[in-house]
Amino acid sequence: MAIRTALFSKVLRDRSLEEAAELVAEIGYDGFEPMCRDPHLDADRSLEEVTAFRDHLDDLGLEVPCLATYTGHYVGKTREECEAELETFERFLEFADVLDCGIVRHGPGGPPVREATDDDYEHAASWLARAADRAAEYDVTIGIEIHAHTIAETVDSTQRLLAEIDRKNVGAIHDAGNMYITLDDFGLASVRELGDNLVHVHVKDEQRIDDPDRPGAFELETDDGLETFQPRLLGEGAVDHGPLFDALAEAGYDGYVTGECHVPRDELEDEREVAEHELAELNRLLG
């Protein structure tokens, strides 16, 4: 099966959930990855609403490769807070069941790897194992996104966490844009090291810059100190996705690649142009 394309609905965050899906289908994506917070697929949605949305997606010919939740972040939380995260996560498992979606994003949180302790990994792994056991009841895989400023910000640290969780239905979401920030390899070596633990792929472009006042710029503390980054359109930043896509082909990856460009926009028409650009670039990389 060929690699398929999806769009993260956060790119179209100024539209309703239904309007965003309609535009994604019109542009020509294969899938739609909902942002699981207001104004899109937040946990307060009823199952009736989610069922109606599933029918809408069926009419549009769109699949849901992953639910992009913001749940988890167990490191540093009390037992009561962790239990609450689990309950919210299970709500999204119910949504995934309705939407015929096999992956739900759920993360460990925590400090960056350079500050993380063994206790941080142990704490996160124990709660993620509980989450995985709940997810298994829905035939769902947990996707842990490789993300800066978490204990899973590199391939090595993510692999360590997955080993400590020790559940077959937990894997990694590859994100070259995030890995560029932490200076982790995001090409062939990353895909080979993740192996069967690679369950989903996010794609976005970033650029290191000197001016924090440029549109969309954000600052993060890295191993090299405080640095400034700016989201860019795919193919116009510093993240060369070519080797990644070659590696995905070599590995026989047959899932989705989800575009999640964070370039700031002013108008709804700008959103459309961003979504169209990202698909064109994804298709070029896949070609």
C-alpha cells in the first residue's frame, strides 16, 4: 500500500471541524488528522456528534490516521492529575473507535532529556503502560510524538521510554521538524533505529533565525542555549525531508504522513494556500 497524505486540522484552526475536513478533501488529501482541542475535536464532544462527523468524513472520502490529542504529560503530575489524564484519554479512545482510527497521540511530557531523571522515565512509563492497556481494549496504538522539551525528544530517548513501557501497542510518531530543533538525526538513521516502533509521521519545516520578532518566531532552550526558530512552508526551511522520505520508502512504511505547517496566517484564504502548498510538496517528496 502506498504512503498516504493527511493534514493536521490545526493548519485550518480558524474554520469549524466540518469546514476544515471539507477543504482537506477538496484540496486532495487522503486523510484528516483532527486537532483534539477546541474549536475542533475537544473531549467535550458527544458521541453523537462524533458519529455524525464520521458520516461526514465518509461522504468526503477521508480517513482519520491519528487523533492528535494533548493528553498525558505525566512527568511532574500528582496521582490525581495523572488519573484525570487517563480519563480524558479514554474519552478519545471512544472517539477513535467511532472514527475507525487506529492511533491516538498521547505523550509523557517532562523536561528535556538533558534534565530528565530515571524517576521521570519510570513515572511516565508506568502511566503510559496503564494507558496502553486501556487502548488495547479499543484496538488502538498509542503514538508518542518525538517532541522537543519532553523526555521523548530524540530517537534514543523515545526508544528508552518505549522499552520501559513494554507494550506492543505503543510506538513513535516521527517529526523531523521537532528533531531538527534538538539536532537529532531525522533521516535514514532515525527510521532504521525506530524500526517497527515507527507508527506515524508528522511533517513540518522550521528554520533557525536570529530575530525573535519575525512572524511566528518562538524561542526554546536547547543544548546550545536559548535559540529562536521560525515555522516555514514545507521545502522553504532548513529541514531536508528528502532523506526521510527515501528512508520511509526503503522501510516499506505504508502509513500516513501528516502535514502540520505552523506558518502564521492572516486570512482564511491564506490557510487554503498553506494547505495546498503542503500537499504539493508532500506529493513531490513522495514522487
